[in-house]
Amino acid sequence: MALETYVIMKDKVKAQELAKTIAKNLSDKRYMSTQTTSYSLLAMAKFAKMIGGKGINTSLTVSGKSENIVTEKTLASRPLQINNGSNSITIKNKESNTVYVSIVTSGILAAGMEKMVQKNLATTLVFKGRDGSILDPSKISQGTDFIAEVSLTNTSSNRLNDMALTEIFPSGWQIVNTRFTDFGSFAQNKVTYTDVRDDRANFYFDMKANETKTFRTLLNASYLGRYYLPGVQAEAMYDTDYMVRTKGQWVEVVQ
């Protein structure tokens, strides 16, 4: 009914987001009642009518080089030749239907040059001492025990399965594994699985709609020097519509 309402309001952005969720539910193996299935199909049919036919007829211009993309299929992909310096991309839809465009890039950026991403997830990171006081991670005394506390919020109205959160720590800090170390009354994180490595902590879990989860990792400032602390990254492992990535910073371990 919500999708049907968005179609009536001609809100294509919200309709598309909700249509993706309904499509996943329709293709899932779980049982759906006859009424649920029929109304879902009815709403999807109205959405399909609103955005037009399935074919694609567009022109793509990348840094002055043009190409016509014509197909009767619902999806077309093209590699983009990107040069150092300025680049421009222009896409023109020659039909009356709606064409959705995604630009996908991959690579490793230099320290401090990461691109921040926030898609249906929000996160905060604070560092605290053993007494709960807030610490400035840019300069921590050698030998200090402290906690990295990440709060992750599902800002959507959908339940999320198979979530992954990764925290990578600088080599001057060491992770204190509480499974083998007495660290007072420290509470374990409520997750499906935890994978602790030498330089990182990976958490795997599910999230309810609009739920906030908090993850705590015990650390020790062990080795003197200046190091780079990467940002926090969390994502739904099988759905790129849910992702958040923060920027990193330089930190120092001092005497």
C-alpha cells in the first residue's frame, strides 16, 4: 500500500527504494500469504507502469567521447575510461521511461583521502578510558588501556541480515582479546560472530529496523610513533544499498 501511495504521488525515488524491498520479499523462499503476494504484485505492476517500458535508449558521453546505448533488456553496463585530472559524464535518456544509473568504482586511496559513504546506515566512533572518560586518539600515552566504541544505526525501516563491521587499528595499538585477558567487568559484544586479528576486529550480525548497536574493542597504546587510523566501515554483505564508511586520521603514541 505504501508503494501504491508513492506511485500515486509520483515520488519515483521513494517508490524505487520500496520496490527493491518488495522485489526481494517476492523472490525470497519464505512463505507469503495469497493476499500479501497479490497486493505486492499489484503495487509492483503500478510501479512498472509509472517508470515505463523495460528497454534502454540512451546516449553516453564520457569526456567528449559519445556512444549510443540501445537494448531491449533491462540492464546495460559499460566500462568507463577515466583519465587523470578532470572527467565529465553526460547521460541522455531518449525515451519517456525512467532509467536508473549507477557509477561503480574501485581502488585504494592514499591515507587521508578516503571517500566517506553513508547509505541507510549511520555510525559514530569515540574512544574512552577504562573509567569511561573520553580520550583524544590523536595523542595517547604509551601503555594506556582504552576502548574504541562504535555505534551503528540502521536508519531504514527494513530488517538487515548478514551485516559486517570492520575496524582496522594502527600498528602502534594492540587489541586486547578479552577471551584470554581479565579486563574487569567488560561486557562482550552481542553479535553472531567476532573475528579478531592482529590489526583489526570484524563483527558479523543482524539488525532490526531503526536499531542501534554498540561495539566495543579493548586496545592498548603499545609502541611509540605516529600511525594512521583508518575509518570504520560497515555494510550489508549482500546488498550495496546499505553501507557506511568514515574518514580516518593520524594518531600518535607518546611517552
